[in-house]
Amino acid sequence: MNIALTAVYTKVPGGYVAYVEELPGANTQGATIEEARTNLEEAIQLVLEANRVLMFK
């Protein structure tokens, strides 16, 4: 199953913050936009996995 999510990146002093609009809890930061993107991918996976566990508990 493929889903489309909206990733938002904001430049802040010291790097970038990133979050997904449709997925509460999926947020992170990074020194570069590439690092923030990589971190956000991991955050998305963790949030989706946690949601799956909670749904089937």
C-alpha cells in the first residue's frame, strides 16, 4: 500500500526541523536538509509501527 504524506522542512538556526502534516508525532531535526530527511523517514517508520502495535493490541 502506498500513501502520500506531506513533509514540511523549516530552516532554523543550526539546521532544519521537519514534520509530516498528516502524521502526528512524526517530527525531527537535522543539521542539513538531507539529515533531516533521513531522520524524518525513520520517524515515519517508527510512528507507523507504533500505531500498528496499538491498533492490534
